[in-house]
Amino acid sequence: MANWPRLDAGDAPTLATLHFASQMLGKIRIAHAPWVNHGWHATLRPRANGLATLPTAAGDGRTFTLALDLCRHGIALHVSDGAEDFLRFEGQTVAELHAGFVAMLDEHRLPSNFDARPNEIPDAVRFADDHAPRLYDCDSATRLHGALSRIVPAFDRFRAGFIGKASPVHFFWGSFDLAVTRFSGNEAPEHPGGIPGLPDRITREAYSHEVSSAGFWPGGASAPPGTEPLFYSYAYPEPEGFRDTDTDLEGAIFDATLGEYVLSYAHVRASPAPDRALMMFLRSTYNRAANLADWNRMALEREPVAP
């Protein structure tokens, strides 16, 4: 437990601020980068200092990256011409953060126009109109950074055991979660859509083929009060028998409302061996999905080895 930082519902205000900021970064990629299948080009990638975009072309021979810097607590800008800039989170409303973000990009002659309404957050107003006071606690963000620093290597090891199509270990700013997804290669029935704040065409492309997906959700602006951080795992389409908990999943339960297995971060943190507890959750839920859906596991999996 001592090596895994505490995360709880008290971190919610900081996570909400980070959620809104992450959406601004991701929306720049949506507006100014070529579309890649499943939106993988627009996700944030884990970095030593937090979460960052992939390089984006500025249109004049330069590229730039944007990061949620959880060490210095702000949005960090790096440009290929050597320029750098920084916008602090602390003491800012979403509207002020948005204005400062656009001004920072304009200052460096970088693309700054993007869709100004948050996605996947119920009743959200436009960034520029959100003047509600926002709290940002550096300690909450530091502990989130510490948790991600422990979770990402476990997700990386899990992904390394799959040689079929698999996503990178990446962070979705719409829902504010770290995820890794495995694909069987088989086409899936058309997804019904209906995810709030997400166009059906995007959802249907993401679930065009059978998947087993796992992730970590710390909370965020869309979290109901009192929500605790959790790990999740689901399959689409859900194979018959997937939610029948007839085997021991070591603390995990199937949440019928979410349609996925969940395991609390607190349970993993309290385990004598958190890394093992997390890996057991990832493997056992994937095994259930792949076996019940009759994936060709011999062709899709391997033991992770050095090259």
C-alpha cells in the first residue's frame, strides 16, 4: 500500500479541472490532425511529467506538443523551433484557463481554434462561459501522477502479451480514463450509439470489431459526488455468460449499470501486491471475454519476450 498513493472522492475538484483542461488539448488534435481509426491520434499519451498529445503540425514547418504537466501543475507547450510556454492550473476558472490557453497558442502563431464545448460531460457549458470557481490542489494532482506512474507499466506489460491489433496505452480525454484495448479481428454488430456527448459515428467506428477493453478511471468532471477511482474491463459485443460471476475475480464485481467489471483502486492499493492484483484483474476479465467469444487465442497472444 505504501508505494501506491491514496486517491479518493476528495480529489474530485482537481480531477474536474484536469478533465476540462485535457479536453482542450485533445480538441486541438481533433481540429488540426488527420483522423486515425478509433480516434487514437487525439488521445493523450503517458509521459514522465504527466499526459501529452502527439506532435501536431502548425502548418508552417513547425510542430508542437501540449501536456498536462502534473509535476509543474499546468499546461506545458513545446514547439519544434525550441519555444516553450506554460499555463498554470491553480486559481483559474475554466473560462480563464480557456482564454489563457488560446492566447498562449496565438502568441506562438500556432493553431488555436477548436470546438469550444466539452464532450461527455452532462450539462456542460462552453469553456468560455464556465466562470464557476474551480479548485486545484497540487497534492491531489501529484498523487494522481503517482498512481498513473504505477498503473501505466502494468498496462504496458498486459499489452505486450498480445500480438493482434491492440491500442496503445492511452488516455481518453472525453471520459477521462486510461485505457488499453485488444481486438479479435472479427467484425462486430453495429453499435447502437447513444453515448452522451459522443457522436454515434465515432462510437460505431470505435466498436467496428470485437474488443476486450480495460482501463483506469480516476473520476473527473462527469463523476457523481462521492465516486471512487476504479479499474474496469468490458467486452463488445458482450458474449453470453460474460457477467456470470461464477469464478473468483478477487474483489471485482460486474456493474450492470456500467456493463463492465469494476475493481476499486482502493482494493488494489490495499493488496499486499498491488501490481499482481491489477494484473490478475486484467488477465482474468480478458480471459473470460476471449474464451466466451471464441477468440483465436493461439494466433493472438504470446508471452512477453525481449527482442
